[in-house]
Amino acid sequence: MENNIYFRRANYYETDKMGIVHHSNHIRYFEEARIFFMKNIGCDVAEMEENGIIIPNVDAYAKYHSPIRFDDEVEIEVKLVKFTGAVMGFDYTARFKDSKVTASVGHTEHCFVNSDFKPMSLKRKYPEYFEKLKNNISLSE
């Protein structure tokens, strides 16, 4: 599977008093990359929500390697590394576009629930989404 890369330029308002992108924004960058990835594989998050599928984040992690500053351009590589039909997990690597130096790495876990926040299995209720996600799991390198 070809990795999906999401490009992002750091905005001034995302920086803190030290002039670097605040650590919480890395999680936001990961979310943007995940939504971009899902849309690219045919699992548009907005469309899924319209169909009654809610995808809450149940765990998020980031480790910071090199500070991102205002106007730096980064690429976020996103990989679907876990998918059961009820739970999915993603790994992320944010790198500076030009140097490819790692800025941060992270992981998020998500589940699928209906509008009543009851857990659901995509395989049973939405097999088309199940297949698209299952077919895009990254294999270990």
C-alpha cells in the first residue's frame, strides 16, 4: 500500500511564546492527516457521520523530536496499523518537507459508535466501509 502524505504549513497562531508550534497542535495535525487519508480511501468522515457512524478518539499519543516553527512546511505520513471493524489505530510521522527530519511521531486509537454512542461493528452494518479500511492496513516493514 502506498503511504498517504498530508502536507501542512504551520500558522502563526499555532505557535506559543517560545515561537514553536504548541504541542497540542501536533495532535490536530495528525487528525487532519487521518481525515485526509480516510477520504482518499473512500471513507469520507463527513459522509460516514451522515450515515450515523461516529468515530471517537479513545487514545492519542505524541512524541516530539524537533520543534516546528511558524511557516515551516511539514508532511505527515499516516498509516492505518490496526483495524478490527470495531476499533482502528493509526501511526503518524511528521517530518519537515525539505529536510525530512522528524518533528514528531504519534498514534491514535478510535472506535465506531452509533448516534446513541453504542459500539458498532462496521463489518455487519457497513461492509463497504469495512472493506475499504481493511484493504488499507499498513503491513509491518
